[in-house]
Amino acid sequence: MSVEKDAERAALVREIADEVRAESSESKQLSAILYRVSDLYDPDEETSPEEIYLNVKYIFDVKEQGGIDR
């Protein structure tokens, strides 16, 4: 799957990520996922949907295990 690079779209997704980020762990988790998705559109980033899937899976695994700062 190829995604067309679009700096404006990447910026928009990152703006949304900033807006949803709050103090709750769920909002921080969602924000992190949105930032990873925005990398798909960033012309300066080389990533694939598969890499993002693995990163998101890692985010969920860390959350399930109690977080990084256990």
C-alpha cells in the first residue's frame, strides 16, 4: 500500500493529536497513535503502514503491561 505524501495532511493529523492529548493515559495513547499515523503523510518520514501497525501494537502492549514507568 502506497500513501501519497502530503505535508499539510501530516500537519493536520498532528494538530488533532495535540488537541486530543490530555492528562489521561488514554488520551496520551491516542495522541501517540495519531502522531505515528501522521508520519505516513510526512514527506520527510520513511515509514510504512506495516511499521505503524507494529508501533501501535507496541503502544498497546506497553499500556497493557502497566506503562513504561512501572
